Amino acid sequence: MKMKKKVSIIFWILIILFLAIQIYPVIWLFMASVKPSTELAVAPFALPKKATFDNYLSIFREGSIFRYMLNSLKITVISVLLIVFLSSTAGFALSKFKFRAAHPIYRFFTFGIMIPVQITLIPLFCFYSKMHLLNSAFSLILPQVGFALPLSVMMFYSFYDFVPNELIEAAIMDGCSTYKMFTSIVFPLAKNTVITVASMQSIFIWNDFIFGNTFISDNKAKTVALGLRDYVGAFGNVNWGMTFAAIAVTILPPMILYFALNKYVTAGMTLGSVKG
Amino acid sequence: MKGVIRDKKAFLVFLLPCLLFYLFSVFYPIEESIRLSFMKWGGLGAKKFVGFQNYIKLFQDKVFYTAFFNNLIYLAIVVCMQVLIGLLFAVLLTYIRRGATLIKTLYYVPCIITTVAVTQMFRSMYAVQPEGIINQVLKAFGLGRFATSWLTNTKTVLACVSIPEGWRYSGLYMVIFYAALISVDPEICEAARVDGANAWQTLFRVKIPMIKEVLLLVLTMALTGALRGFDIPYILTNGGPGNVSELMSTYMYKKAFGSNQFGYGSAIAVFIIVESMLVVAILNRIFTSKDEIEEKKSLRRTRRSKARS
């Protein structure tokens, strides 16, 4: 018994050590953002002696951060609505209809999970510049939604598998049309899947860097991830205080979403993967 | 054919919007990439068909080989960190009773932070002026001679651009492993214990083989993820100094958007996708044992004979 206790203590020490390494940079980030710049230069990693909100005030006064966040918000909301709409309907078609084509099409969707996003950058860039779509919200929404579809379709598909066929048959017997059945019976049942897909994808899309960096060059259209590099010159003249404050502000929305819906976010990741 | 609805029109109404969107946003660009990889094109003017010239150039390009081998080292560091730390931490968590949920929640936090933020945090940790925490800690322990300018030192830079990616996603894999480990039937572990297996044997001979499927999946995700690694190396060093930390995707990006060689860039992109698919195929091969292959074959045979009759 004594042995067991010792082992358990060792386990706890290890766990706390790993956890500390894992979240220290995040905590340090918030600490650094409230340090006056003089202190940041001398002792960047010590606890702040005197907290100041100057860094926050200066990024708010400068103001562009609001524009970046608004741009990101717009893209995230439209993309997530599209993802939920497209994948909930397609998942329903593939899971609950009696057609031979359904399974191969489902395999075709799941195949998309392993496609690297980089392959689309050059063709989409050429397509957008021809159509004068560079710097538009559309240029980001299109690939974001497209690459979110495989996983989302998979998640809706596996949820609909739990909806008993008898329920569908009963609705058909009662003379309910297929569309009515979807909007008033099946979709409301999928509430948890909707929350999972939406929360997970919002975090992904909000954080996107590669699409934004390729298709957006205009300051007015910049998203959060691109805006964060504004406070950082090429080399040297980085305003670290402002950078940290800006990072802290922009990672807050996904953090809030994550802590509020944490069960759904992680469930989505694991469900999506275990089902693979 | 497990569904019950036979309404063909409704099937198309539900399926087509999604399928068309998917084809247009994912498969049309792939087709275009493959087509462009046989062209010479500077972004303006006419595209010129050059056959396999881009690919021939690719295999004679020294920087491409550097990028390829760098990518392998990057992959080794990232996958080891993600899978080993993720698995180790998940195993540790299964042995504690209270607080596991809270610890899991906190451990996952880096996964939800944008890569730009992650990169800026690591940049200031690696920094020399003002002195970053890594050099400070080394000096505090009297190891000041190891302190270096991490991102410009050609010996350390590749590891330095790999570590943030490994750090960031170990939480994701931990959560997946943890979910798989706790879903292993406790009766099986109990039976192993009764048969005289110690804790190590139960773990390595019973629990880990039981989560083989998940392990395959995690390895697939981690490997294909590392092959396409881009954000952090791009922001941190953009392949520099010189090409010392160049990866395939940063090189592709440079060629296409830096020097307008869209055809050549596309050839690199096609190489990345082929390589990812190869990795997935090889992994599936390794993880499918002989019995399972036989099983699948016979299943296919019965299905075919059923279809005939």
C-alpha cells in the first residue's frame, strides 16, 4: 500500500511538471502583456512588479485591432453557418437514404481529411486574381468551408446513424415529407453535433493563418492572425508589450468559447478521430 | 444501403449543395495544381506546356533535397513530441482519480491558440536581445556556454522551429489517447492482473494493443500534419538562415509567391500530396495484420457473390 502511495505521488509530480511546461507560455503571455515596457526589457520573465494596462490602452487607441477582429468574426460566422448547413444536409442524405451511391460518396468525403491545404493555394490565388476576388471575405470562406466539410460530414453522418430507422419510417407512414422530416425531427435531434462542429470549426477558422496570408494583402481586409504581425517589424523594432496585449485580446474569444463549450470541443476532436 | 428513404429528388437536394461546394473548393484546385505542374508560368501572360520539366528540375534542385531532409527531421521531432508525450501524459492521467478533467482541459489550451501567437511567444523565448528565458535559465544553472542565438545558429534553428509545433498539439493527441484508454474494458485489465501481469505488462501487452486503431489514426494525423508543416517555420524563420530550416511547404510558398514560379511551385505541392498519401498507405499496411487482410478479402468475395446472385 505504501508503495502505491509513493507511485501516486511520483505520478502527480510528473503530471504537474508536464502541465506547467504546457501552460506556462500562455500564463507568461498574459503576465507580459501587463508589464510596463521598461520592465519588459530588463526582466521579461519575472512576475510583474506593477501591473499596467498601458499596452492595452495603446492597442485600443491605435484601433486597428477592432477592424481585424470584426473581419475575422464575419468570416468565422459565415463559414460556420455554411459548414453546418452543408454538412448536416449531406450527412443526412448519405446516412438515411437507400441508394447504392451513398457509401462511395461518403468515402470520397472522408478522403478529403488527408489532403494538405497547401495544394489549393496557387490555383485559388490565380483564380481569385483573375476574378478580382483577392482581399475579399469570400476568398477565405471558400477554402475554409471546403476543407472543413470532410470532418463535419463525417460527424453528422455518424450521429445520424444513431437515429433509428423506425423513427424515419413512422414519419413517412404519417405522410410527413422528407424536407419536413429533416427540419422538424432529424435536425433538432442533432443539436449536440451542431454545437460540436460549430465550436470546433470557429476556433480553427478564427486562428487561420495560411489562407489569410496568401489571399489578403490589404490592411482593411486583414484578419486577426495577420494583424498580430503588425506590431512586429521585420527584425528588431518589435513593440513586444503591444504585441503581447494584442495577442491576449485576440486569443480571448476562442478561449472563452473553449472554456464554455469545452466538453463539445474536445468531444468533437475525439469523436471525429475515433470514428475515422 | 442502410437508409430507408427512397426519394431520389430529395436525396439530390440534400446532397448536391455540399458535394458541389466540396468539388469546387477542394478538387478543382487539386486538378488545377496538377495541370499547372506541367506548365511554365510566371503569373502573367500565357502558360507554356513543358511536360515533366518541372519535375526533372525538382529532382535536380539541391534546395529541394535540403527541404526534403529537413522535413524528415522536423517530422521526427514533431511526431515524437506529439505522440510520445501525448501517450505518456494520457497514461499518467488514467492512474489518477480526481482532477483528470480539469488537467485535461488546461493541457489542451495551446491547441486553441493561433499559430501567430504561439510563434511570437517562442520567438521571445529564443531571443537574445532582450535575453530570452532559455538563455536566462541556462545561465542561471551555470550552463551559459550553451546559450546561443537559437534562431540564427545553423545547428539549432531546425530543432527550434520544430519544437513549437510539437508542443502545441501534444494536448490534442493526449485527449484522443485518453478517451481511447479509458474506454478499454476494465474487466480485461482485471483479468490480466489476475493472470499475474504487472502494471507494465498490463499497459504494454493489453491496453496499448487494444487501442491500436486509435494509434494508427493518431500517427496518420501527426505524420500528415508534419509533412505539411508550414505556419510556425514560415513565421519564425521563413526557412532561414539561408535554407537551413527550409521545409517543403515553405519552399513551395517561396517559389510560387516569392518568385512567381507558379508551375514549379505546383510541382512541389503535388509532391507533398503524393508523399502524404504514400505515408497513409504505408501506415495502413503496417497496421493491418495478415489475418485482417485475409478477412477483408473473403468479405469482398462473399459480397461479390451475393451481388451476382
